[in-house]
Amino acid sequence: MEELYSFTENLTDWQERLLLKGIHKFDRQDLQELKKLQELATEYDMSFLASLIEDLQVEGNRYLQEVKADAELLTQQYLYVVQYVNMMKKPMTRSL
Amino acid sequence: MADFTSEFQRFIALCNEEYLIKYANKGIYNRSIKEMEKGMTISYEFGDDYVECALSDDSVCRLHADINRFSCSCPSDKICKHVIISIVYYAQNHLQAGAETAEELATYKPDFSWLLQLQPTHISKAFTPAQLEEVLFRLDYLEEMEIVETSFLTMTLRTQDISVSFDSESEIGKSMCTCKAKGNCLHKLEVILRYRAMHQLQDREQLQASVTDVSYETDVVAEAKSLIAEILGIGLAKLSQTICTRLELLAIAAHNGNLPRVEKDIRGIHGELNLFFQRHVKFSTEALLDRLSRVYLSLIAIEKIDHTEAKKQLLGSFKSKYHMVPQLSLYALGANPWETRSGYKGITYYFYSLSDQRIYTYTEARPVYYEGISFSFKDSYKGKVPWGELISMEELSHSQVILTQAKTNREQRLSSSEDTRLTIVPRDNIEELDLGKVLVGDWSSDWKDTAGDMFETALDSVFILKANKFNQVEFDQKTQQLLLTIEDEQCHSRQLSISYQGEFARNIRHLEQNKRLLELRDVYLLVQKIGDGLYPISIMQGKSLTSFKLDL
């Protein structure tokens, strides 16, 4: 239970860091972090979350490689993960 | 002309006592019969599509094969005794002459199947969108409907004491309602839809679609999306404060573009960002991120979705509409005083509706941010109820009542409408009520929030807990809260808290010092859930009820 909690915390921390620095500054380090998070999600049997993170990696990769790539799909995928994690947390904490 | 004669005779055969009383009234009908008994005679002369009736009292009237078309030499512009006399006299003295027709008529049975064959589009054309919306809301509430088939199909809405009669001619406009309103009234629509629903015809979706305005400004949605993407793209660290002005402008555009929910959300983002720029302690990245993602995803959903009802939910509405429902049987669950940081003060009264097993609320509140406006909990609590002024709000919060013609909205809030009538009934024991989902039985797991849907607005989460006993009552100096620990039959315990407020200091002290709570067994508690905290509103046992902040 505690491991799962720290995993969600790590994921939230990464999300909040990206909110601060901006999606346009998405970089290789983010990709590496995402890879780790995806592995952990698979390990904890959260296959849907893992697939969401994987899609986010794919978009991130595309964004880094293509010169003219816009961040729209990356943003959308990022927000899917954010909202999914929030829904996971909701039974525990909820802001009115 | 022969055709008209038989048509006329068929019409006369239809005009039995019930039919004529319905179109005229009992008084005119009885007067007409009396006049005839005095020995009145009438001669009839057939025209192309009319009959001229010369009465022995010198009045002349002209009839057609239709009850709504007539003229008379008397000054009345409504159906008069002369018309009734002409019809009844003909039926008594001339109808038997055409034996064939009489036989045919004896077997004639009116056909009301047209009511079932009506297309939803016809129904929506005959009524206004406001009527459709009101009745579609009302259909969710149970109403006893009596159906009688004679020459008419008469349907009576029991609780509203309203009858609507349809004849076999397929026109909604020709039906008659006891409310006497001109044109097509709400009751006509209500009985038609209830009748059709009884015959397994479901019109809701089509009718709902016809009244729902789901048009919106697509540009605003695209703009809102790109602005959120811009905020996320640049990142908070480098975000310029000019974004606040742009958000405000966008909120205005959303308001004008029929996007109420987007407007509210954009203002919400604006508020969060303001806190960020002010370095305010209340700012939370988590809350901002949650809001940004929810809004962005709902904008994508608005663009993609086709289903009208879902689209309406996503677009939201500017103001929650109140609709009249026939009857509500309400069991009072207590009252809760509150004050918000934005400067509102009020008391919310909670009721359990016995028929639909949901919690209804009535709130009396005032903005107190203007000078000279004050709100006293005590005065408001002792004040009269808005529905008929029979009892005080305090008494209402301890009783069981029936509200007729109550107005409520989709969040089960009751309106103070003057049309609503209140009847007090003996209060049941809470132990004997079927509390449905309002009673949370399983304490072991976490409660699920009522608004599970991501785009749904979070409602006040209020429910009832049955406690076996109170384990502990103590005041926590650190958090300034009175903590009540309760236990259920399976020995699961939960902590409830009442925050300290100067105005209720006496009540809190009373609860803390008086050990009676610890002696109570098997009580029901009305509890409000805010975030992770559980806040008790009232305590109930048998017929008695005590609201923690108002009754002690």
C-alpha cells in the first residue's frame, strides 16, 4: 500500500514539475522518468495507467524528434494521465 | 345533403348528457331540459352543411355537425341553452326516424388510438418548450392517474385534482382541461405523456432533444483549448500576468457563446492563477492541474459528443430551473446553519422524500457583505415557513409534511414558491422508514462520492449513519473541533467533528460537558461530508430530532 502511495506521489510530482517548467520544455529526462513510471505501473498491475503513460511517451518522443511537431497531442495525453491519477486519488482526498 | 344529414345524425348520437355537460356545464344542461319539459317545440331545416333550428320561443340557432361550430340569435357568445335544447330535442324526436343510423350508432365506439399514434414532433409543436421542459421533469415523479373511457377519454391526475378529456377527433387543441386555461395547458401534455408511457411509448429522448438548445460558439471552445494549452506549454514559472486579462475576456466570450460551464471553469482557472501570482498560501498546484485537465478534457468532449443530453450536461446551464412537481412527502432531517467566506449566511433544512428516497433541501440565505444587511440564525429559525405560514421553520425541521405543488430543481432544492401548500402529517419513527441509499450501512470501506462523474458538479454530500453508541466526546484544542467518535453494530468506528464557531460556543460546550450523548444507544445521525471530514448536522431517534447547532 505504501509503495503504491509513493508511486502515485512520484507520478504527481513529475506532473507538477512539468506544469511549472511548461510542456514546451519536455525533454529526454522526462522520457526516462516516464519509462520508469510505466514499468512501475505494470509492476503494480495497473495496465490501463501503464498504457496511458506509454502513449504519453510515444507522443513525447514524437515531439522531441520532429522539428515542427506541435504540442497538442502531447498536451492531451499528459492531461489524460493527470485526470486518471486524480480519479484514482479521489476516494482518498477530495477538494470541494 | 343526404351525406350531411347522416353526418349530423352521427354527431347528435354522440351528444349524450356527459358530452354536453362537458362542453357547456351542468347548469345550462339542466336548465335546457327544464325548458323542454315545459313543452318547447323546434322545427329543423337542413342546409348544405348546417341545420337551422327555429325554437318556439322565437330564438333561432344554426348547428353544424361539430359541437364547436354554432350560432344563435341570443346574445351569448358561448354555448347557450338554445343550442343544447336543439341538440337534445333532435336526439329525442328525430333520431329514431333513421333506424339504420341509430343501429349503426349503437355499435359506434369512440376510438382514442390517435393519442398513441401521435408523433413526438406533433406533441412538441403543440406545446411550448417551457411546458415540455416542465412536464418532462414532472414525469419522474409518481402521479396516480385514473383513466375512464366513455364518449371521452378522461384522465384524472389524482394529486393535482385535474381532469383532461379527449374526444375521438385527433386534435390536442380540442381536448378539455378542468383548469380552464386557454390553449394547450401543462396538464394536457402531462396526461398525454403519462398515457403514452403507460402504453410503453417513450417520447422523452425525442422531446428532450427538441427543447434542448445545445448550440454554442465553436470558436470559443477552440480558443479556450488553445489558451489552456498555452498555459501548460509555457509553464507556470514563466507565465506572464497578462494571462489573467485574457482569461477574463475568454470568460465573457464563453458567456455570450452559450457556454455556462466553460465560463465558470475559465473563471475558476483565473482564480487559481491569481492565487499563484499573489503567492497565496491557498494556492495548490494539484488543484490547478486538476482544474486545467478537467476543463481541457471537457472541451474535447464537447467537440466530439453528439448525444444531446450529454452535450447539455457538458455545456451546463446558467441558472438552475425550478419545476413544479405534484406532491412531495417529506420527513424532516434537521437544519444546518452556515456562513461562507464570500459573505453569505444561511440555514439549510434537510428532508428525506419518502416516495423517491432522495434528500431535498430548503435554504434560506442572505448576502451579508453589504452594510446594513444582517442575518440572524435565531430569527430565521423562528420565522414562518414560506408555504402557507402555518408553522415556524424550527417546527418544520422537526416534523413530517406533505407539500403539494412544490417547486424543485434537478439538485432537489425546494423553492419558496407561494403556490406550494403544506400539510402536516404525524411524524413516523425514523426506525420504521425505508431510508434507501441515504442510509450508509457499510462503514468499513470508504464512502463513494455521489458525483462519480468527472464532469459532474460536486453536490453537497449528505447522508444518514446509524450509530450504536458514542464512544467518546472531546474537544480538541489544537484543531478547535469537537470530536465525536461513534460506533456501529459491527464495532466499526468513525470520527465526526463540529468546528468551533463563536456563535455556537454554548452548544459545543453543552455537548462536551453533558455526558448524555455517551448514554444514547441506536441513534441516527445526519452527516455532511466535506473533503475527508464528516460533520454531523442532527441526531434522531424515534420521532425526536435535535439539530446540533440550533436546538441545544
